[in-house]
Amino acid sequence: MLPLSTRLYRMVWCMKHRIGMKTHPWGRNSTRWLTELKDAHRGKRCFIIGNGPSLRQTDLTKLREEYTFGMNRIYILFPELGFHTTYFVSINHLVVKQCAQDILSLPMPKFLPWYSRRDLGTATSDTIFLNVVCGLDRPGFTTDMRKTFWHGATVTYVAMQLAYHMGFEQVILIGVDHSFVEKGPAGQTVISHGNDPNHFDPNYFGKGFAWQLPDLENSEKAYRFAREGFEKDGRQILDATIDGKLTIFPKADYSSLF
């Protein structure tokens, strides 16, 4: 358990953020969006698209008419695909800060952390802020994204919670390779010195880009919460990532889904 002083600090921090979201116009707009999206896709299926190298082995053109969640720098692929994802999610402050203008220009609802609002400078009418808990002292699966929630050390987990909030019956993962070349302390910030071997494009986190080393242990803890939360309600998460290393969810053959 974290020291009492740390827990009190985070409690105050979360309280300030909740109050801020309730009173700020951007926060009120976000709550309205999240209320409208609650169970809006009940009974449907969606795809959560990770950014691993396996995307290059995946026929993404099949997703043109599907509900999709894209994350972080997935938008690099949009010109090549000829379409964009239904929703966009990013909760890492380094990504939001370095890609703010790219993100704000995206033509779909964008889910971003309230703590990154200052990095954006402004917000579009379809920017939806989320009250994310940064620490690991409140792990769990949230079914109502209007509340404070745990990010699970991965944006993919946030997308899963959003998918549940929206009522999706089946969630299918692709591109969630769950494997990184770089090793080091989880969450440590590093600067890329060349091509990115961990994602679908060598320029994803290219030379000079600041990013954080993955926390695979806590990600897996979060994914177990997600599987339990979905299955408890008779819903399902499938993993159709080609040659993915994640073992938490039942596997599915991508080509057989269409």
C-alpha cells in the first residue's frame, strides 16, 4: 500500500480534478457527451485497434463499416486506409503534449485525460475529457466513464472501459502485440534515437520522441479486470491480434470474423 501522505495527496488531487470538470465548460461538455454515449451502442460489436507491428499483417480495410477505437498515433495510418476510426483515445500526457495539434484536428470524438487540457491549449466541441486516476492505489474496472477511473497502465484498457460504457456486446482486439523490444523500469520516460520497432510505423515514436516504457505487469492486471467485468455482464472480449503475446482473452481468427 502507498504511504498515507501519498494517498492523501492523490485524494486531494482527484477531488480538485472532479470539481474542475464539473465547473469548467470543457468538463460540462464532456459529461454531456458521456451521458449521450452511455449504452448508445448496446448489443453491437467494436474493434479496439492497438498499434503493434502486427497491424501490417492485418487487413484493416475490413473495418471500414465497423465501430472502431483508435489510440495514440493511429492517425498516421488514416491517409493510407482512406477512412478513420469511429473514436480516438489517448491518455498519456507525453503523447498528448507532443501531438496536440494532430489530435485536435482529428474528425471524430476524441477521449483525452483532463490533466492534459493545458497541453492542448484549446478544445474542439468533440473533445471529451476523462477523469483518469494516475496512481495504482485504486485499481478496478469502471462501467460508467463519467466517474473517476483507473487507466490500467495502458490506453487499451481505457478503450475497453469506454466500450463497456457505450454498451458494446463484443470487443475485438487487433494490433495488441503486447511485446516491446526496449526493456527497463515500467513507466520510465525515454527518448527515441531512431526508428520505432515496437509499432506499425518506424516513425510512430521516431527519433526525438519522448515516450514511457510499458508496464506489462499492470496492463495484464487491468486486462483481467476487463475480462471479468465484461463476462460478468454476459459480454465478451476477443483477441484477434496476429501472433500477439497477450494470453488474457480468448483468441479469435481475424479473417473468420467477417
